[in-house]
Amino acid sequence: MLCPKCETENSDEAILCIKCGARLVKDGEETPQPEPAVHQRIVGIDLKPKAPEKSGVSNGLYIGIMIATVIFPIIGIIMGFTYMRKDHPSAKKAGKNWLIVGAIMILFNIILLGVI
């Protein structure tokens, strides 16, 4: 029996071609129709471009609070505690930095007033 695809000679009992693996058609049978392709539906993929993530603290605010903390250390303490409670990691980091600078400035002022 000849393969309809690659024309290789196969035994009469064969169902598939020994060379290409195509289904063999016996005399009196119809040529098998290929089954329509079935595509799976892809779910859960968002192809929309994502908006850039907002940082927890802008550079201007960070620098402004640092300057204010040097002049008035209580501002750094208050803003530090406020921003350490936020969820964003950069806001927590800024809050921690402001808190540390505020505490250092309070200690510096106490030492400076003790010397004078």
C-alpha cells in the first residue's frame, strides 16, 4: 500500500506510514479529513501597558523634609512616624531616614545647648 503523503510502500496491514507517520487509506475508504484545529483560550493575561508605579515619596518632598528636619527636628520625627506606617517600601525608607535625622538633630541640639 502506497502512502498518499510521501508515496512510501507500506505493508497492507499498516495503518500508519512507516516513513512519515501519515494515516494510510485502504481501497474503498474515503480520504480522512483533517480535524479542525482547536485553540485553547488564554485567560488571565493583561496585555494593556501598565502605568508606571508611583514612588512613595517624591524627591522634592524628601529633600524638603530633610531640610525642615535639620531646622526643626520635630518635623522629621512626626513625618518619620507618619511615613513609616505607609505600605510602600520607599515611603517606609524615607520615614525611617527622617526619623533618624530628627532624633540625631534633637540630640545635637541638646548637646549644643548643654555646652552653651
